[in-house]
Amino acid sequence: MQGFVDAGILASLFFVAASGYATTLYWDTNGSASGSGNAGGDWNTNAWWTTDSSGGTATGFYANLASATNDIYFSAGTDGTGTNTVTVTNVLAAYAVNKIAIEEGKVTLQGSPNYRAITLTGAGEINVSSNASLSLSYVKIAGSAGLTKTGAGTLTKNAGTDTYTGTTRIKEGTFIDDNNAIPDTSAVVIDAGAVLSFNSGGGRGDTVGSIAGSGSVWIKTPSDSLGLACGGDNSSTELSGPMVAYTYRVGFFLKQGTGTLTLSSTNNTYTDKTLVSNGTLRVTGKHTGGGSYLVTSGATLGGNGTISMDTNYVIRLIGSDAANRAKLVPGTTGAGGTLTVSNKLGGTNVVFDAYSELAIDLTGDTVTKLACGAMDLGGTTDFLTINVTGKRTRSRYVFATYTGSLAGNIFDHVTVTGVSNSKIDYSSPGEIAVILPRGTLISIF
């Protein structure tokens, strides 16, 4: 039996299907002449939009051509190679933008008056081709789709903190974040080959929820009071791409939040100071030529990588009380490994200040280690904790080596868990060891 569908129902079904697709609009300032022209104008008040990618048909107003979701291209044809500014007086939420693409030329979207919003939806994509650039000036990105940067060109967000929610992903090219444009809570992911540049200025630093990926992070800070803060979303992430600094040798990189950030690149060269205020910062790659490290109450610095600081900078650990220590945790539990620390001028480079702790893991014969230059145990309330598990074939295990002096002489408070009758041995120059019974401690109840 052959069925049929009522024409009205069919029409409604077609409308539902069709309405799910974005309308593609092209910027076209030269009317029905082929190409787009090179002029700027006003997004809403100039009738300079077309649905023709070649730019060879009559143009119209955005409100007359746009639908609920739109893909926006600059420009129609291949003649939009100039520099122009498009004023964004308002882009209503009713006309959400799924994608903004800059095919050619240097385009600035300028808010007027200040801080106008473009709501991204769907893929939340901004694509800038290799022969183009896009600047968003006093234009906020809104919506719940996050923001994904594609294309080999450069996107600069240079005024106005965005209000969108979701992930910020830089898949290709360069994204320049001026003055804390990315929302403070956004998780940032940078793909291999892409660059995210944080340019602090105007009295504002940069804050993001977290950083991850294999792309590059650049930090530019003009003042000691400005820098980059990340980790506030409390997630644990890994940045395997390099973190570098340029132009200035001031500012800071701040690890905050309760999660763990792992820096695994062997090419970290940022010169700013490093502050660890919460959670854990693990260096499993190399950080060369950096400033000082400060680890504060309740926070942890660890890893099995290399920290080679400039001049006479030091790693300083200082907590607030015995329950809120600043910790140095070299290596990896159960797997050993050494955290190697030095500075350019030699001398002291690790300082255990008040309520600081060195935490060591000894699993069988595998021990985590700290290797450094001169070490300062001068804090009157510094702690050493060694966690011992498994069967041992030796009685003496070196867990710290130093090439300079040992100020302060000994750790004030020592806890060795898992064994009894242990002893900390400072007798051999250049090393600190623990001496304990061989075998496995058996508790009899």
C-alpha cells in the first residue's frame, strides 16, 4: 500500500530541517560589482551583505538577510586585501553567529559604543586564514559555545573581557589575548603548532581557568605586578608545549586552584617568576632561564624535570603553619626520579623556610631525589617526610644531593613512615640519606 504525507505536514518538516542550517553571509561593500571592495562600514546600518560568495549580486541589510544562525565571511570574492574597520553597533542575540571567517585582508571589528557583543553558537568558530588578520576591539564574545580559533592567521582580542562560557581552543595560528580578554573561568586548550599569546597591560593581568595542550604559550608582562594566572577551575592538566616570555623580564606565572598542572616541555624559557599558591605544579620537562619560584601555604612544587634559574634566583618554600606547609615533592611516587635545581650564578638555590616540607618516596629500592646547588635548611620549622613501602635490599638511600653548602644543617622535624629505627644521615658531604633496616617491616598484632 502506498502512503502519502499531507502537504502542510511535509512543508513543516522541511522547514524544521532547513532551519537547522546556518545562513552564510559575505561582507560586500561594492554592491553588485564582482568582488567585495575594500571599505569598512557598519555591521547593521550599511546594506553591505550578500549571500553570493563572488560578490556579484545586489547587497542588503544584515537584518533582512540573516537567520537565527549565521556564518559570517569577510569577504566576498578575492579583492578584500586591504585594511578596514567594521563597526559593530549591535549584533542581536536573535542573529547568533556560528562562525566568523576572515578570508583575506586585515579586519577590525570595532564596538560602538564600547563593548558590543557577538553571540557565538554551534561550533563557536573564528577562522582567520594565513593571509589575513582579525582584531576584536571593544567587542565581547558571548554565548555558551566557547570559542574555537582555526586558520593560520592571527586573531587579536584587544579590549573587553569576553562573557562566553565553555572551552577556549586554539587549533591553528595565533591568538593574542590582550588585557584579560579570555574569561577567567575558561579552560584553554592549545593544539600543536598553535600559539596563545598573553599580553598583560593597562593595569590588568591575565587569568584563565586552566591551560592544556601541545601548543605554545607566550607571556608578555610590563610590570612585576602583572602576569598570567591559571588553575582556578581546579582541574588537572598538562601543557606539553613550551611556555616562553618575550620583550620583558618581569611579571609572574601563577598556579592557583586545587588541581595539578604539569609542564612537560623541555623548552620552557619564560623569564617571569613562578608562584605556586595552591594545588601542585609539576615540572617534568625543563624550565631554563626563569626567575625565582615561590611555593606558599598548602601548595606543592614537584616533578622529575630540571629547573635552571637565571642569576641567583632561588626556589623558596614558606608555609603558614604545620597543617599548611609549602611542599617540595621530587620524582614520582613508586617510580623514583630526580628534580634537578640550579641557578646561573651558583650558590643557594633551594630555601626551606618556615613550615616548609621535603616529601620523599621510597618504594623498595626506588627513591625520589632532589639534586641542587647550595641548600638552606635555615627555617626553624622545616619538615622532612619519607614514606617507605616494599622490600629493600640496602640500608642506606640518598634522597638529596647538593653541590654547595648546607646551611641550617638539619631538618627540624622528621617523619619516616612504614619502618622503625630509621636515621637521617648528613655525614657524607654533598648528600643527605636515610638509613633504615633492610627487608620489609612486619607488624604483629
